[in-house]
Amino acid sequence: MLIPVSFLAIRLSRSFIHPVVFTSHGPQMTGSQFFTFCVSFAAMLGLFATLYSVELAGKRIDAHLRDLRELLT
């Protein structure tokens, strides 16, 4: 029941809340804003890579522990 209301609200508020920043003419922001965006984007990619490697390390440790438990039993 709320889906049509949400859909309509998003369509009506598009021009007020969500400006188009990246167009075919490039980014529509000042140089300092674009620099801040690039630094933030690089930081988020770094955070993703770190969290992903921690997750994979945890999975490898779990696999090693499982192998060790099988050897003990």
C-alpha cells in the first residue's frame, strides 16, 4: 500500500533533493568539491578492501581450524 506513495514521493522530490552531479559534460561541482569526493571515494574503497581482506582471513582461519579439528578426532 505504501509503495505507490513512496514511488510518487521519489518522483516528485527528484528535482529538489537529488541534483544530477555527473553528466556527459563531466562533474558538475567545484574543484574543491570534486577533490573531496575523490578523497572520500578512495577512502571508501580502501575501507572496503580492508574489510574484505579481514573477512577472507577469518574464513581461512575457520577452514584451518576445521582441518585441525578433523586431525584431532
